[in-house]
Amino acid sequence: MRIHQRALIREMTVTAGYALAGLAAIVAVTLVARIFGRAALGDLGPQAILPFIGFSLLQMTPVLLSLSLFMGVFLTLNRYWRDSEMVIWLSSGLNHLDWIRPVLLFALPICLTIALLSMVLLPWAAQKRTTYESYLSSRDDSSGLSPGLFVEAAGGKKVYFVEAANGLDNRVRNLFIRAELQGRTGIIVAQHGQRLTMANGDPFLVLENGRRYEGKPGSADYRMMEFERYSIRLEPNIAKPRTDKARERSTLDLLRQPTPENQAEWGWRVGYPLSALILALFAIPLSFINPRAGRSLSILFAILVYAIYNNLIGLSEGWVAHQSLTAGGSMLLIHGSMTAILALIFWLRMRGAAGLRLAR
């Protein structure tokens, strides 16, 4: 391997690593804020926060790797032009095509990783996430009780709060329950409580030493009752019926059942590693800096190319799902067109460099 190839791969690796770390931190903070917001609203229990963060990060990994790869190649070669290193290399006999080999050596392992994620790991993660969501939605109301948190249940018609809990014997202390039933609001406070399962398998929440208030809000008509022992039957939530989504199917199942939805999903999975490789090659001519046009123009144009390419991949998925195009036709249209544009830009760069040498 030549000197310029080793130096380029080493610098692209460092730059892409920094880009991946920064992008992952931004995405992680955004996901944590969003998921904690759902937990604060009662949509998620505290025990579901970490799994959902993990599922969401895994889902975003192909995008992060693709963008980091593009940034690593583009920023490195852009620095070469900015510091006039590229001029020195080109003057020593190299041309624009000589940078393709080191970029391919650097990009191919990352593209293979993206392919593994999009074709194998992401469908598995999507299936596990749906199974976990079904499990959470089918649990009874008391399963989400956590000390110091107000927990909503039954679509907001019930609110639970416990001050302390003992996970060994399912006992809680200082329990508060608010429930709405037939236009009347009931409030129960108890010093102690315990979740028990009867012989027939029905779950009950048994409260001890408490009071029950029942009445209509804004009305003086209410009742108060003191009790030593009060049992509440916990109705299990009915899980929503699962739909077999294309995102959850394995790649082999998509090929065995070539429905429009499955073809669209297959094209999306194949398109991610292909687009990552083509964009990495796009970064070679896009990194060129014209001193007369300014340095920011190349960066703006690179962002525009990346955004347009990825949006076209998303649009092509919809075209295939609505049977406007076949999966092969959409891939040929999107990736074939981008490859043709890439070849045209390389030809223009080579032609401009040749014209410059003849002028000299």
C-alpha cells in the first residue's frame, strides 16, 4: 500500500470515529429526553426506559454509520484541499481516480457492517421491541407501581401512587389510588398494601388500614368509609393484536413472500449499505475546494447531496409499497442515477485537471 493510501485511511478512521462519537452522543441525548418524556406522561414504566433506549439506538446505528463514513471521507479530503496537500499529491503524478482505492478499503468494512445491521439485526430488534411492548401492555395495573411516582392506568381513569415498596413480598406502604367509575370519583388511601394471586389465578391488591372517599367533583354528595382490609381485583390489560409488519420479518421471509410491502422493505435494507458506499465515493469529488467560490460552498453542496440521496431512498420505499415501481426498478432508478452522476462528476474533475495541466 502506498504512502498516501496509508495516511489517508489513518486520518479517515480518526475523523469518522470522532464524527460517530459526536453523532451518537447527540442522538442518545435526544432519545433519552424523548423516552423520559413518555415515562413522565405514564406511557412507559421506569423498567422499560433502558430497553427502549437500546432498541432506538440500535435502529439509528445504520444511519449514524453511514453519515460518519461520509463525514470521515469528506472532511479528510476537504482538509487536504484546504491545506494544499491535495495539490502536492496531484502534482506528483496522482489523479482523482487514485483516491478511490483507499476510500474503498476504508468504506467496505463499514458498509458490510451496515448491511449486517439492516438485514439481520434490525429485523430481530424490531420483533423483540414489539414483543416487549405487547408484554408491557398486557400487564395488570399494579405491575408498574414504583415508589415516588404517579402511575396512570386504564387510559388515565386510574392513578396509583406508593411511597415505598418491598419487591421481596410485593408489599407497599402509604398507597394512594384515584379512580373514576360511572361519573363518580373514588379516592382510596391506605397505610399498607400487598399484591396477592388467588387460587384461581386472579390478581388482587389487598389494602390494609385505610379510607375510601367517593363522590362527584364539585358536589357535597360524597361518602367516606374506613376499612381494615379492602381488596381490589386487578384487571389485566388487553394487549393490542400484533400485526405482522415487514420491518419485523427476516430478509429471507421478504424474498419468499414478494408482496409490495415486503419488496419495499427489502429495497430499503439493501439501499442503506449501497448508499453508504456510493456516498463515500461521492465525497472524493465533493471535497474539492474552489478558492474563488469559498470553502463553505463544498460543505453546503455535500450536505445537499447526502440529504437528497437519503430522502430519495425513503420516497422509493413508498413508491414500491404503492406498486408505482418494482424493487429492482426503484434501486436502478435511485442508485443507478446516483452512480451515473458520480461518474459524470469524476469525469468533469479529470477533464478540468487535464485542461489545467495543458494550460501550464
